[in-house]
Amino acid sequence: MACSKTLAGIGFECKDAVGGIVEAYIADINDVTTITETADKVTTITMAGTKKYHTYKFRKQTGSVNSTINTDVNAGTTWYQTDVVLQFTKMETSKRVEISALATGQVSIIVKDSMGKYWLVGTKESPAELTAGSTATGTALGDLNGYNITLSEMGAELPMEVDSTIIAG
């Protein structure tokens, strides 16, 4: 290969992985002052003053993170779109206000997956934004009464893993 990337291969894994995410932490991108990363992990996130990431909880099997690899061979470019999809049950004014606030700004998101790993979506260079959403009362008694939102980031890299000690801090 003529580029500076080094291939190392990917081994065969056991069947012990599970899908889904369990919670998301979201902060206004302007409240994030620095993100320090090594080649393979985010090691430090510094916030402005007393600002912090806020916890967003939702029911199991209603949230996901999906990254799409986009390549233009003729232009020689590759970029990634990462979508964080969240569902919140029960239509309520407080949720409507929060979702409206998310719709107007740019954010940084840390997502905890079902394997216990944390992933960063949205940086100063490539913040995440609310790109889609819906609200519904449902029709049948078993239908969703609530909100679905998608927060998207387009950037030069796939989401990086976040060192779990950052979350504890």
C-alpha cells in the first residue's frame, strides 16, 4: 500500500458479543474544551468550568450506534457518518423541551454499549447534530408513545473508544 496505514489483520472472535447501547452522555460541544487521544483511545476529556456530560437513559433494545463508511474512489476521499439513535418513551413536556434544545445545537456524545465499552461521537472538529426525529402517540395499546431521535456526526474517523476512567471522573 502506498499510504501510511499499516494492516495488522483481524482474528476470529468467540460468539460472546451482544448488540445495543445502554446509555448515552451528551454535552454541548462548546462545553468540551479538550479531547486527548492516543492512537487507539480517548484518554482525557476536559470540560469548561463546572460543565459536564448529561446522562440520557432509555429502555433496552431501543438505542444504537451505526457508522457508515463512505468512499469516493475518484476523489480519493473516505469519511464516516455515525448515527446515534435513541428512543424515549412517554410524551412529556420535559422531554419535548430537551429534544428541542438538542435540535438547535451541536453536541458531543459518549455512548456506553452493551459490552461495557464507551465510544465518542462528536468532537470540536466534527460535532454531532440532531438530524432526524419523530414523536408519536401510537395507535394500539402496545405502540410507542414517545420520541425517536437521531444524532449524526460526519468525520474523518470512526468513533474512538473512551477510557472508562474518564466516565468515573
